[in-house]
Amino acid sequence: MADIETHPAAHAQGLKHHFDDSAQQLESSTLGMWVFLLTEIMFFGGMFGGYTVYRNMYPGAFASTSQFMNLAIGSINTGVLICSSFTMVLAVRAAQLGKKKSTITFLVLTLILGSVFLTLKYVEYYEKWKDHHIPGPGFRYAEPQYFHEAQILFFLYFAMTGLHALHMIVGAGLLTTLIVMASRNRFSAEWYTPVEMIGLYWHFVDIVWIFLFPLLYLIGHTSSWGG
Amino acid sequence: MSTTLPHPLHVGERTNYLNADYGWKSWLFTTDHKRIALLYLFSVTAFFFLGGLFAVGMRINLLTPEGIFSHDTYNKLFTMHGIIMVFFFLVPSIPATLGNFLIPIMIGARDLAFPRINLLSWYIYIVGGIVALFAIVQGGVDTGWTFYAPFSTTYSNTHVILAAVAIFISGFSSILTGLNFIVTVHKMRCPGMTWSRLPLFVWGHYATSLIQVLGTPVIAITLFLLGMERLFHAGIFDPTLGGDPVLFQHLFWFYSHPAVYIMILPGMAVISEIVPCFSRKAIFGYEFVAFSSLGIAVLGFVVWGHHLFVAGQSMYASMVFSFMSMVVAVPSAIKVFNWTATMYKGSVSFETPMLYAFGFIGLFTIGGLTGLFLATMAFDVHVTDTYFVIAHFHYVMVGGMVMAFMGGIHFWFPKITGRLYPENWGRIGAAIVFIGFNLTFFPQFILGYLGMPRRYASYAPEFQMLHVMSSAGASILGVGYLIPIIYLTWAWRKGPISPQNPWNAKGLEWEQSPTPPPTFNFDVPPVCTEPAYNYSGEGAEVGLG
Amino acid sequence: MTHKVVSVKTYATVFLCLIALTATTVGVSRIELGEYNFVVAMTIAVMKGSLVVWFFMDVRRGSSLTKLFVGAGLFWLAILLVFVLSDYLSRGWLPGPKWW
């Protein structure tokens, strides 16, 4: 890290030396984040693929397990995440306008909403644990003819929602970092790239849930609310 | 005319990326893509020899029909050979070493788009490698590098999860490298460097990066599900619990087939640089070669089912995959035709890089053609899971990719080190590799055709002669790889100082960047004023640059 | 971005649409439509996802390159799903042993 670099350009805020100008840097960061989100699409896609195969294969078991999905929590969580996407986009907008306090406020709101989601998820998981629906040696299922298939479907449920929750936790960490950076005056109307990039990430995690919700909670589920 | 540089001061008298700073911290905390490339070069080479060591064990075992190792040990040998070679050598090899080093320079940039992510990718690779080493030391894995369920999920008693974690981690390294290259090629090209002037080396790596970014996440999720299944036994891939082992194969090969294109496209990219230079002629059909890289990248994603022909996949899906597997051969063939056409009426010389390129073209063609045999379902039924398959992929991977790697290392050795390697030893090494390779792997085509199954520790006595030939070839091949290690290491320290452009090659890295380059690659901001491979001198912009 | 700033009103409108679509999809799921439950639910999910991508992630004003990469991601996901399913869905087409 001790190379003497030789261009004496006046540095725009946050501009790294290997870039020619801020526009190039911002475009690169944006493209880089989108490429990363592409990898996330394929990552979740693999699981969606497995899930689709088994739903197709075991429609009876699937209909049976869907009654154990907590539609109330699922719906509320969907609403919570949509709100958090709204507050996130307002945070980016505030950063764009150079409004430090609003930026922090909206980031904090996003973080709170994300935490609400995770809390409700925990409640859901705890409920499943009490019902002995966690795959493994402790798994029990009310309809014995669907025992094996139900275990596979619950496995996929936990894998998909669990990885989604993990991404939310990472997102929460990133939001915290943003809040700290914002309070230390790191952002301005000229440079707020991290806010924008993490915003893209957060929206993506929301979109994954937008698809998870109907697949896991709504289809095959015409019975009443509650798990 | 492009700008060419005057004869430089000697290495050591002028500041370049190697002597700009000293000490372990300047290497381990560097963000200079060239230093990171060297970090990768040493790690990747180390893994190559480790993977080779497992191969040595296998070939020794196969000298006699009963073998000397237990069957369990043999299973571990071929598994670790596959895992190390595929994930820790072949996938990163050219992209993370030559790609990292050259892409910014070739496009006229000061570094990659994300230098710190570049360094991070190396650290991630090392962590993955350490976990893999730990898995080996703990006793290894015996499932084959393909980890087929339900053996891997339920019945194997070896360190499957450790190996899966190692590969999962190394996958992120691959993704980050690909991401970096994609953004760099889109956003960091210097003035005048249009897409149609990009060196084919860059096109090839761009296509490779697309595959890395789109495919690797799927192996990640597959290994994740594999690990979870091994822990919880929910049955996702276990037929006794209602699961489908073929689903594992679908998800595994969705990545692993494109992965072989991750492994070969950079090799083709290197050949596309070497052949024009040593034919003193522009590449024939530049656009065709460029688009064929993209074509391979895209088509490579819709052929994976040819690994599942006998697994229980539906006949109709198999037919589609078989057809697409034939189609994907077309862009590869286009490249071979274009390289050949480049040499036609060119002024061909036989320096070491070109010898490796010749080896590549011939051996890759054989390997590729046998791939078509395997894509034909009726033939595949007879030779699947035999040594025919092994010979096929070693022809393309070792006869192809590794030779391209060697060729590239030799071609750009002066640029990287500022010194020249001994040309005679280079040629000797190339010849020994070529002879050793063919002696090792050609008999395996015959073995496979005669019915010798793969992954078998012991075999019927009638196969022994061919196995002995193959093992003898392997020892020659090993010597062929050791020789360059020795003289290249010597040459780095003691070789003659290289002139600015020892090959008189075209390209920004040879013409506008000093040898070796300074930390930010150029003393004067580069401008591209002519098409790629402008060996005839036509087509350069006049009055610009 | 160096663009103009998007108005809060636009974002709020999108937000309300998303909430409305969510309520709709939950409501429709209570009605027995057979096969079409899946189609409707997925259609609404696609609409919601598109709103987020287009407005919240600002692809609407993004470069063509961004749009290309988003399209590519969706296309590749489609390859994965379609080709894997093509195996499972066509398994019963030939007479003989079937997957049980």
C-alpha cells in the first residue's frame, strides 16, 4: 500500500484513484451491485427449483403442509418488508438531497422494520419447533401417509426462509454501518453511493420475499387464518 | 501507429510494480492487481502439484490389477484429485493469474474496477483452500468430486461437509473475480478501446466471468442443501425418504457443466493471443472468435443433462440436452478453424508459447470431438462412467487448458518478471509435456472403449498393459511440469533482462506499458488507435493518440 | 444518481400499490380457483416485484446496461427452472417404468 501515485487531480469526495471520475466510479459500483444481485437470483433460484420439483411431485403432501403455514404472520411480514422498502428508498432520496437527519431517520426506520420481520420470523420458527415440524430426528407429522414428503417440504421451507432471514440479518448489519457512517457525516449530495447500493440489496431481499410469500403461504391454502 | 515505448532502464533501476515496495505487508495487503495475480499464481501452482500428488497415488495404484491401496483409500485419492484440480486449480488458474494481471493493462486501465474486492477474492480462495487441506488431513472424502446423493448425504462416512464448505467458500472467490472483470471491461476501457478492438483475451475472460457469476451460485446452494441434508436427513435427495437423487445431479451439473467452460474459455483466450503473434498475422475472423466465446458461455448453460443420460432423466429432456451438446461444439470448432486460418500464410515461428498453442489446438480438438461422441446418447450408454470419459475431459482440461496456461505463462513471463526464460528449456519442457500427456491419456480412450470403468481401484488383468502405459506417461508428464518450474524460477532471479517487447507483439500490454509495468500500469495514459492484432500495420487511426 | 430526485409522491404511490396488491393476493387465495390460484398469485408477485425493480431500484431511469443485466438474470433463472422441470414433467411420456 505504499505506492506513490502520480496524478495530482483534485479528488472528488470518495473518488478512488484508479477511476477517472466520479461518474465512472458510480456506474461501476452500480453495475457491480447488480452483478452481485444476479448471483443472488441464481442462488435462491436453485432452491426455488428444488421446491418447484417437489411441489409438482407431491401435490397431496403439499396441500397438507400448507395448513401449517402461519398466514397471519406471513402476511404481516410481507407488509412489514414492503414498508421497509419504502423507508429505504426514502433514505436514499434523503441522502441524494444531502439531508443527513432524514437519511438517518429513514435508515433507522428500515432497520426497525427489518427487525420486526426477523422477530416475527423467530416466533414462526418457534411455533414450528413446538409442533415438531423441524426436520431431523424430532420431526413428527399428523398425517402419517405424508410423513416423508412433509419432511422434505418443511426442509425446503426452512432452507428458503432461513437463507432469506440470513440475508436480512446481513442487511441489518449493513444498515447499521450506514447509520454510523451517516452520523459521522460521510455522505453528501455528491457522494452517497453506499446508501444507494445497500438500498438495492435491501430491495432485492424484499423481492425474494415477495415470491416466497405466495409460494409458501398462499397456494394450496384456502383455509382460515392462523397456523 | 500505436505508441511504442523506448528501451527501458534495467529492471531494478526503474520503479515497477515488483520493486515499488517491499515487505510481506506490501504483498499481503496490496490492492495492485498484478501483485494479487502473483499471489494467486503461487497458490494455484501449489494446489496444482497437490492435486497432481493424488494423481500420482492413483496411477501407482493402477499399475497392477489389484492395486496397493485399499479401495476406500483409492476412492479418497480420486475424489481429492478431482476437487483440488477442479475447484482450486482449474477454475481460478488463468483468470485469477493471467486475467488479473493482464486485463486492466490490455484495456488501458490503472487497475480493476474493485481492487480491494480483488484482494478479498484471494483471501477467500485461501480460506477455502485451508478448509480443503483440513478436510484432506482429517481423512479426505470418498464420494468423487461430483458428490452424488444419496451416498454423499447418507452413506459416506467421510468429511463431506468439510469438503462442501471448502468448495462453497472458494466459489465466492470465483464469483468476485468474475464480477470484477465484468464491471472492469464495461467501465474501465481507455479512450479508443471499443468493444471491437478488445483483445480476444479480454473477450474470453468476459465470457468466462458471465459463467462464473451466473453458475457458481447454483453449486453454492446445491452444496448448502447437501450439507443440510447430511445434518438433518430430511430426505431431499434420499429415495428411501421420498427424495430424488437425480434432483441433486440436476442442480450439481447446472453449475458444473458451465464450469468446464469457465475452465476452457480462458485457455482459448490465451491461444487467441499467442497464435496471431507467432504467425505475425491478425487473427482470422475476429468477430467470430469474440462471439463464439459468448456463444459458448450461453450455450454451455443448456447442456448439463448430458451428464444424466443414464441417471433416469426423461428421454425427451435427454434428447434436447444431446442436441444442445452438439450445438455447443460449433463455437468451439469455429475458434479452432479461425486459429488455423490465422496461421495459414502467416509467418509461423516455434517459440515455446507457440509450441504449447499447437499442442492445445491438436489436443483440444481430439478432446472436443470425443465430447461429441459422448453427447450421442446411443454411444454414451456404452462409455459413460468409463475411462473414455476420463480421457475426454483430460484431453480438454490438461491437453487444452493446462497447455494454454503454460503457453500463457511463457508468453507473458517477460512482461510479468522483466526477464527472459531460457528458450531451449522451454521447448524441451513443451515437448516432454506433449509426449507424456499423450502417453498418459490416449490409452485411456481405448481402456474406456474396452469397458474399463472409472473410479475403480482394481480391474481385470487384460487392462493392465494400457494402465501401465498410462502410468508411465504420467511420470513423463510429471517431469514435463517440473522442468518449467525449475527454469522459470531460475529465470525470474537470474534470467537475462527482457527488452520492452521481446515478441514484437501487438497489444497495449506490450506496446504502451513498460516491462515490467509500474504499479498503475502506464507512465502515460494510454490511447488505443488501431484494431487488435494489427500485425500488418493497416487500420491504425492517423493523427490520433 | 446524477438524475433529478424522484418525488415522495411517486414512491408513496408505488408503496400503496404494493400494499394493495398484497391485500389482493391474500384475498384471492381465500377463493378456490383450482389451478388458477397459482397463476394469479404468481402474476401478482411478478407485478409487485416489477414495481420494486422499476421504481424502488430505479431501473426505470437506469442505463440500458442495467436493464440488460436484470433481464439476463431473469432469463438465466428461467433456464434453470424450465430445463429442470422439462425432465420431471416429461418423465411419464414414454411408456414403461415411471418415477413413482
